[in-house]
Amino acid sequence: METDLKKRLIGAAILIALAVIFVPMVLDGAGYEARLTEAPRIPPPPVLPRPALPPPDLQMIPPPEEPAVRINQRESLPPSLAGIPPASTPAPAPAPVAPQTDLNPRPLSGWAVQVHSFGQEGTALSEKQRLQALGLAVFVEPFARDGRQFFRVKVGPFTERSEAHTLQQRLRNEHNLDGILVSYP
């Protein structure tokens, strides 16, 4: 009798274990196959407009100046007023100013090589001048951290990461500057 009782208890334990495993699957309503075929609920990536970059070889040429036309005031006046001297001569109109063009326009987005970061603006500007003397396009970017003002000295920017990486290697090899690639702006 004792062996029959053991067999029944073992059988009951097995049935309980199987019930614990399979009952949640059955009562779930979806089943195992439904979980495998269910598509993930990830929204599609947003579509962001890409800014149009100007061609790199585009140079703005100011429009040609038109020759100034001088009109003799006495000739344009009626004969009765031609002999009267004018009360006051109007001030000449200022010459139109041609818009200043940047021969090296910066791209709207891209990559730069950050070579230094300083706590003093004067130090950053002197480093900028030193690097510009080497023929590099350098700019200083201020930023704040923990309530303090800092200044990053960056070379570039470039539209392609590979161009910035090539410059980073050149700075390391030729000028012993360990810069890091950063996104611009």
C-alpha cells in the first residue's frame, strides 16, 4: 500500500507541475503561436527634413556696379529758376555696400575636430591664432558647465566624417595634437 500511495503522490505532483506550466498559456487566450507571429509595437522613425547644403565650390560674386548718372541740376530746372542758387545742396546718397561673402562657408551640419578646451577666452583665442597660422580653419565655441564658462577650440567643420578623420590623423602626426571628432554644430 505504501508504494501505491507514493505513486499517486508522484503522479499528483507531476500533474500539478504541468498545470502550473500549461494553464497560463491556455488561459492567456493568445497561445504560443500568437506570441511568435505578433509584430513588435515599435513606431516608425520620424521623417526629418534634411537641410540643403550649398555646393562647396559656390562663391558669391557681387553684382557689377552700375555707373552713376549725374544730372546737372541747372539743366533740369525750368529757365526761370535756373539762375537762382540752390538754398542747400543735399547730402550725397551713401554708396551701396556690397554684401560680405564668406569664401569658406560653414556647412549647416557635419563634423569638426576639437583640439583644445580652455577656461580663459584669451587663451582659446591665442590658440586659435596659432592654429590659423598653420593654415587651418579654426573657430572657438563657448559653453558652460557647472556654472563656469569654457571655450572649445575646433578645426573644421567638414560635411563628411572621413574628411574630419583625415584631418584628425594629420594633426596627430604633423603637429602632435590629439583632437577628438565631434559633430557640428
